[in-house]
Amino acid sequence: MKISTSKKFQERIEDFFEYCQLNYGMTVAQKKRDEYDNILNRLKLFPESYRIEPLLQGKSKEYRAINFEKDFKIIYSIAEDEIRLENLWNTKRNPKSLKKDI
């Protein structure tokens, strides 16, 4: 199954890795990239293995969430032959903001 990303997700994940590199160093940033790659590999094989995001129930699409790092969720949706990474959401934010951010 193919994985695509929204512009918003792409910008946020790049900002996340850049922040990690600047504040924690190249080694830590690489470990986080490796974890992200592992998530993508699992997602390709088992796209429905992550839970449905309860904060987004009732939307036109079914959204699922992957806990990433301590304070982030990767929000994605599944179409016929594509997995779309929609958003990288900081869980420290108000949960209502996630609905507005999708």
C-alpha cells in the first residue's frame, strides 16, 4: 500500500526532526527518524493496526492515530490503495483544536 502525506504533515514532521537535531543533536534526531521509519513500515503492512482516533469520530473520513514520541500523534486515513498521513498533532494542545486542525 502506498503512503502519501499532506502538506501540513510534511511541514510539521520536518520541523519536528529539525527541532530535535538543533536541540538534542544528530544522534537523537536519527533515532527519532528510525522510529518514524519503523512506524511507516508497520503501517504499510498493517494499515488498520492502529486505533481509530476518538476525537475525530463523526468526521467524513475515518481517522486513525499513532502515538509518536511522548507528546505527538500521527493522524492518518486509509483509502482504497493509499494511506494518507494527515497531521502531526501535539497532544499537549487542547483536544478540541485537533478537530479544527484536520
